[in-house]
Amino acid sequence: MLNTSFEPVDFVLFGTAGDLARRKLLPSLYELEKADLMHADTKVIGVARTESTIAEYQQTVKDNIEKFTKESVCETTWARFCSKLDYVKIDMKSPEDYSGLSEHVNEDRIMVCYFATPPAIYGDICKGLSAAQIIDESVRVVLEKPIGHDLASSKLINEEVAEYFNENQIYRIDHYLGKETVLNLIALRFANSIFATNWDHNCIDHVQISVAESVGIEGRWGYFDDAGQMRDMVQNHLLQVLSLVAMEPPTTLDADSIRDEKLKVLKALRPINKTNYQQSTVRGQYIGGFVNGVEVPGYLDEPDANERSQTETFVAIKAHIDNWRWAGVPFYLRTGKRMPAKTSEVVIYFKRQPHNLFGDSFASLPPNKLVIRLQPDEGVEVTVMNKVPGLTTSGSMDLQKSNLNLSFSEAFQGERIPDAYEKLLLEVMLGNQALFVRRDEIEQAWSWVDSIIAAWNSSNEPPESYQAGTWGPVESIGLLAKEGRAWYQSKAVK
């Protein structure tokens, strides 16, 4: 029996022929249908500027679902999903073209408009929707991040959208916020007293957040060289994860309670500027090397490369949150391309015991660690010390490190872990903004990031080189080593 527990929507997908829609959005909508989480009367209306019949569009969607999910569609599910699909040809920069959209949407249904397009035309889409007279207070718009190139451009784009939509209608999407292990951060912290009462500077030594990519530019030279790893990854994904790790307990789980606390974290980030960037940041650019045994070119040797580019493909940052909870606790952020493996992890290092009773086994007791794996093999791992079983005549007690592993795939065997976009698209249709980013969060994050980029630009120093297939420049090791710390060795590298 189909799910009818929430209202049907007209889901209008602008940019339906683009890479994001083909790889993620349409397959995610199909999976929601498969899970019985699409209202029977919901419609999915693809919008692009190319000519296509509805039948051609439906076949293209089916082909892409099978291509990117790597499995054949369930014909029963496909029959239901296919009946929801519609298509409209619109030149998104021409307001007069939008008049035809009104014939495909139902004024009695909520309309969700997903802007899977470059942010530069968000304003054009809003103008077109207004010209077609199909905007009211029930319409929801989904904006892909990053929004803008810096604080000034972000404000400009947000202002263009705000001319037509209120903040409670705008859903700024960051797919990291839909990942199961990111969502589990809230449960882990606030549903378990063992963590909730030990989650501050009294017990935690430092925090590491790493997002590594094994791929290079993948044909996106023009986009990436203009953005760089700081804008592409740190400004949105890493700062969102950091804010969830560090935020105070929200009063409730409603959208603004959570987002208010995340904003406080971003406001408390210690500024990094011309006076301290050398002690707090490392930026790198990969040269040729080997990834998974395959030789790959350096960044400046990629197709269409500008050989004089100083765009960073790697960033490491030592950040501080200047508030009572986190005083003196460094947060180390690291992200880069052409690294040994694709992995995203948060590692919480707890403080060492003040006195070591077990010097015969360990001259220095290692710290307890909480590892939260965002990908691959989502799960949580706790490193603790245990006695080695057995008899001894020495009178000493032998210890060893043990990992208590809660792998999602093992703990919830038989349960399919949904893609992040599935969760976020469902939340949009339900009208829940808790997992979406508010405008003031975006602008606060840009303000912090812009200061770092400005410091880099003023120095005229090129990024440090690192060989493809390594964990970044050696300088990033020194960022921790000078304080007696080291980067966590990811289990993703076999």
C-alpha cells in the first residue's frame, strides 16, 4: 500500500539533464518510490532547455537510474515512478518561457523547486517563476551549495532568491548533512551519557576531521580552479560537520534550535588571517604520482590546465573554537584530492590518563579514541585498553588496544543504508528544514574562509607540492607534530 501520510508535491527539477540530477537526484527519488515514501499523487517534473518528449525523458531517466545504481530497475516500482514523470522545455534565462510550466503543476499541491543549476542563474529561475505567477507561500526552493564564491557573491545570490521567497521556504542543501553517520552524531552525543558528560575540554584533547578524495579533477578544471579545495570542501562540508561535533545541546530537535547552535560554533571560530595563517594552515597542490597502483598526472598536467595556477587541491587547518566548552582544544581539518583513499572520518582523541599504572605494558598509555566513519563502511569505533587474557608470573598486567566496532553494515544487517540525497529530498517534501543550512550559517562560514584565502593571496606563496597517492604535504604533518600529535591513520587504506 502506498504511503499517503504526507501531502503530495509537484517536484520541479531544474537542470534535470545535468550531472547531479542524473547521478543523484533522480535515482534518489526512484529509491524513495521503491521504499513507499513518495505520495501516490506526487509528480516529478524535469526542466531543461533541450527538446524532449515525455516518453524520451522517461526512458532517459530509466537508463540513468540503471547506470548509476548499477542495477536493473524493479519493474513494479518503475511503473509507479514512471507515471509520475513529466518534462518541460524551458530556457531558464528567459522569463517568458516559464508560462508553460503552469500547465504542468497543480495549484492545489505544494510545489518544490530544486535548482540543480549553477548558482549564477538562481535569480533568473526565481524571476521566471514569478513571471509565470505560480509562486505563493507554500512553494519550497532547494539551493545547491556552495552558494557564491565568497561572502559578497553569496549575499548577492541569497538576496536575489530572498526577493521572491522567505527564509522558511528556502532549503540550502549540503549532502553531508544527510549522511547516516552525520545524523548519528546528534544521537551519539545527546542520547548517550557516556559521551554527553565527557564532551568538552576537560576530557577531549583534540578533534580531527578528514575528508580525502582519491580522484583528481575529473574534467572539471574550469570549475575547480576557480573554487579550490577551500571553497569546494571546507566552506561547506567540513564546517558543517565541525559545527555538529562542537555545538551545544539544542533545546529541541526542531530546525531553528539545531541551526542556532551550529551558528554559535561558527561565530566562535578564532579568526585566521595574515597574522597567524602560517601557524594555522597548510595548502598543497598535487604533482604526478600513483593512486591505487595507477599512474596519474599532476594538477598542472591535467587536461586544460593553466600551468601557472596556484589553486590549492589540499588544505589542512588548525582551528580553535573560543568558548567555554572547547577552550584549548584544537580542531584539525584536512581535505584533499589525489590522496590514497576516498574516506571521510571524524576522530575524537580523549585525554590520556594522568598516571600510568601499566608501565610494563605501555611506557605511555595511548589515548582513547572515538572514530566516526562517514564513508566508506559507515560506523562508529571506540579504541580502549583491555587486559590480555592469560596467566603470568611476572606480577604485571599485560594490556593491548582493542577496537569496539559498530559498523552500520554489520549492526543493521539486511538494512539498506540510504544515500544522503534520499534523506534530504524526503525532508524537503515533508517540510522539515533541520538538515538544511540557514543563510546566516552560510555567511558566517564564508566570512571565516574569506579571511584565510585573503591571507594566502597576500603572501604570494605557492601551495606546497605533494605527490599524488600520499596524504598531502609534509608541512601538514608538522601542523600536529609540533604539539606531539599525529594524523589518524585511516583504516580505509589497506
